[in-house]
Amino acid sequence: MLSLKEYQTVTNIAGPLMMVEMVDDARYAHIVEIQLADGSIRHGQILQVEKDKALVQVFEGTSGIDVRDATVRFLGKPLELGVSRDLLGRVFGGLGEPKDDGPAIIPDKRLDINGKPINPFARDYPNEFIQTGISTIDGLNPLVRGQKLPIFSGAGLPHDDLTAQVARQATVLGKGEQFAVVFAAMGITFEAAQFFIDDLQKTGAIERAVMFINLANDPAIERIATPRFALTAAEYLAFDLDMHVLVILNDMTNYCEALREISAARKEVPGRRGYPGYLYTDLATVYERAGRIKGKSGSITMVPVLTMPEDDKTHPVPDLTGYITEGQIILSRSLHRKAVSPPVDVLPSLSRLKDKGIGKEKTREDHADLYNQLYAAYARGKETHELATIMGEAALSDEDKKYMKFADSFEARYIGQDYYENRTVEQTLDLGWELLSMFENAELKRIDVKLIEKYMPRFRKVKP
């Protein structure tokens, strides 16, 4: 032992973990520096403390570390992020270091990346609409400030394109509202990371964005810290600078795989499919940092993206995510095969807070009735398609054929949308009325008669 906080007592290394013995005053989640024999420095975090032993996870990996020569320095503080308004427009690595050749951030303050729990009593209820410019979200599953609305995808589906569109187009309605996007990428490829950076730079959206990028070849340990760095930046922008912040976390499945890897290295008893038993709790510490606080004008809205292995919605990651968040946007492989983009499967998708963010003076008075009617008509059209597959179209009634035609038009025109097409919520609602104009008024049973009389006539070739 060289000093109170500097040790040469590394006794064991296993994977990304290192055991340091005869330590004094070690604390859970505090960070350490590991100095190698060649003078290079690596960084780690204390995972567990038991009497005079500390288990340290090494962010850069343990390859090349000699237990006889390594010096471990305990810094006596948790991981922190230096924050200021200058974060906007910047690209950082998974541990908050600049990656865009820009200058280091001169911080106004330094914040613990683990954040502070929001007192449930201090939470304000989400009730204000966020416009994404995407009809399947704005029209059918509206996103509300302070909400957590994940995107469930599958391998090979274009969730990156949809995520980039949300990051590029999302905005809050109203004058004088400051809006920012915090984007955290975990375990993605270099090509995917460059796609997001180039897309935001090309459209100018990078000026209001902060990006934290952890690549697939970066250490898995780093993946666990990346979303926490992103959320710390979001909390500063939202609750210190009064901005409305949209946080996009892509891909949470990679984050959970990193948790599983660390859990296995620690020889913990595994839970479902090898994931640690505390997976739900850990995910909650990430997701529950979104929300609104009474007395604060800023807000954090979260869109986690996760890929479902084998498109399985019962897989632990989407399953537990669904319990914590307020709905889900699900991408469909069958729609993707039909070349419908974005392939959002609107029937199982759900925004549990959609009723709170729409209506008169928020979007439009006809919004709720309209999406109910669109859902009902599309569901019947899908059922008719299945019936036609079994019995043939000749067995369908004229009314059935009309619903089948509606379903085809709905998929092509309402769900289908160019990734650079930014529709206002009014355009989305008008498109819904236009598609429903093929039905007689009497068939629109889920829309108030007064609303039909007000909005439908301009979409009919002949007024009813």
C-alpha cells in the first residue's frame, strides 16, 4: 500500500473485473484509476465492496494488466459529467469524452451520472403533445412530454431510419419553447453511428442535439455507463436550462447484454435467459429518469429503442421494458416485406398517455374520435384480408371489399411515409379524414356526428 487511496494489491482478474484487497474507505460506484507498468492509465468503477476487498470493473478492459505491477488509485467520487450549454451540437464517446475534434467542455458544474431519484410527489403528469412528423405516431400513438415510449424492433428492420427521423423532426408546439435531443447509442456499428451523425449534421439538427456514442467494438462495460451520461446531460438541459429534451436510447438490448456479461463475470445466479435477476430494477433506474417536475418548465421525454431477439415480445428485455414504460411502437416484419416504410404495426402499438396530449387546444378536437375510427376500420380490413386468403375474394361482400381496399390505402398512404417527409399533425389528421371518405357517414360509428359534419364534406367529391 502506497497511500491511503493508492494500492498495489490486485489479486485476481476475470474478464473485465479486477479484485483489489486490503483497501480502505472504498465506496460502491466510486471510480478508480489503474496505472500500468508502462505508465498508461485505465479507468474503472467499484462494483462491490466487502470488508477490505473491492471488486472493480475496468472500462477499457483488463487485457495486458499485470497484477504485480498495476497501481490502483481510488478517487473517492462517482463517475461525473461536466455540463454546460456548450454540450449542444457535440458528439461524445460512451464515457463523455469529446469525439468530434472539438474543444473540451468547460463545465458550469459536474454532476453524478447516476442522477437523483425524482420524488414521486414532485412529478407532474405528462399532458402536452410532441410532434414527430410521423403519422403513425402523431395520429395514432401520440408522444407526450415526459412520457417513456419505446420502439420495439427486430433484426434487419429499419429502426435506425425511424429513430433518426424522430431525432431530426421532433418538436414541441408553441412559441418560445426550447427543444433539444440527447442521443445515446450503445453497441452500434461504426456505419450506424456515422449515419446518425451525418444525418443530423446534414439537416442542421445537430445544433440542438447532444450525442453519446458507444460502438460495438468498444468495451461492454462502457455500455452500462453510456445511457447514464446521456440522461445526466438531459437532466441538466431540462431542469437547469428549462428545455424540453427528447432522449433516444439505441439499442437497449445491447445495454442489457452488457449487464448479462458483467453478471456472469461476477458469478451471480442468473435469472431468465441468463440475465441478472435485478434486470427490471436496473432498467427502471434508467427509464424512470424521464418525466416532468412540478415548478420546472423543462421536461425529459424518452424513446428507448430495442431489438427483440427472434422478434419475441416475451423476451426479458421488451417484456420488462413494457412494464416500466407507457406503451410501445412495434415494427412489423410483414409490412417491411411489403416495402411499407416505416413498417409500424399500428394495431399492437400503444401510447398509454395519448388521450392526455391530444384534443382541442393541444392538437385538434377531432383527434381522439378519428384515431378510434381509423383503428376500427384498419382492424376490420386486416381481418377481411385474412378471410380472403382462406375463402377467396369472390366470397367477400361489397362492404368487405371496401374495408380491404381501405386497409391497403391506409398502409400505403398513412403508414407509408418517406423518412424525410415531415407531416404536421393537421396534415396527418386531414389524411385520416381523406382515407375515411370512402365510407358513408353511417359507417363512421366512432366519430361524433358533429365532427363528421364539420370535417368530412371537404374530403368528399360529392357532399352527403
